[in-house]
Amino acid sequence: MTLAIHGFDALTLEGLKSDDLTTTALTKNIDVNHITREAKFNYASDFAIYDANGKRLRVHRNTDIISIDTLDQGDYMILDADEKAYKLEIQ
């Protein structure tokens, strides 16, 4: 079964920042390795990466590791198939 991630165009990083969730809550299921330029989750799902303007940049399907090697410095949002949101900051 394939799940499509869609309908998140109205979400922004500003919306996540104003939420009551802490950075720890947003990142507890993700481990970012800046050397290998990968983000590893503790579960497999479909993941979509959005820029700070809410534009979907790419989708990774049925995986627990996503490549962040081509992302520029900045703030990003990752949404999984269950609509859990994660903040990703690349410096």
C-alpha cells in the first residue's frame, strides 16, 4: 500500500514555532547526521520535506532514512504520513 502525502501547503515553519510543542518534542523521533547528510527516524513511513515557505521539495516513500544532502542552509519541515511534523534546521 502506498500513502500519498499532500495537503500541507498551508502549513509553515512559523505555524510550528507558535505551537506549544517544544523542539525536543518535534525532534524526539529523528536523528540528523550532518556528516553523512541523512536524517534517520525511529520508524518507517512516507516523509515529505517542505521549505520555510511551505513548498514541498521532495518525498521519500516507505523509509526510515531520508537524504538531506542537497538541502541548503535554512529551516525545513518534515511531515510523515500520519501528519507528524518535525523541524529540521541546517546550518
